[in-house]
Amino acid sequence: MLDRIRDVLRERDYLPVLFDFDRPASRSAMETVSTLAHMARFVIADLTDARSVLQELQGIVPNLPSVPIQPLLHVSDYEPGMVDFFKPYPWFLEARHYEDLESLLGSLEASVITPAEEKARQLTVG
């Protein structure tokens, strides 16, 4: 699913990075994710059955107020309790629920990219 999202983002002239590679030997996974997040316009994070993603978000969300985080969640999954920790941060957006890959891709522009871009503009303006 994330590979298809990456393809759609590329078609829209973004340079998406999918964190699915081995971390560099000289850095921890959290350092690598944090470095990538600092270079991002926005972050899309699928919270569906996401153990490590929540840990990574814990290191990013409180420390990176200039980068919107757009969470995704499959409709059959529950919102992890830890998400309540992120909700007070205005750059942590409302989770976008999806039924399947096709419905997500069909609404990606309107329900994921546009809200993330709007929040990014708000954060840069002040």
C-alpha cells in the first residue's frame, strides 16, 4: 500500500521517502527517521497495526512543529491509545480512515495531500 502511495506522490512531483530500508550503521532508526522528517514537507504515517510507527512518531511529533503529520488508519482497526498523546499538537492531523487501497488512492489528493499541504502552509506563515 505504501509503495502505491509513494507512486501517486511521485506523479504529483513529490519526492517521497518510504522508510523501509536498513538504517545506516552510524545512526539509530530513530535518528534516521528524525533526519528524514526534518527534510519533509509533510509525513504520512499508517497507524494500522503500527507498533514501531508510534515509537517513531513519539520522537518526531513533539519536536517538529513545522512538519504536518497525516495519520492513516484502516476502518477495521482501532485508533491506538497512544494517539491521544499526539492530538494536542496542531500539526498532528486528524486520522484519515480508508476501506481499501483503491478507495484510499482515489481520495488521496483530497483527504491526505491537500490537508497536509494546507497545514504546512499555515505552519510556515505562523
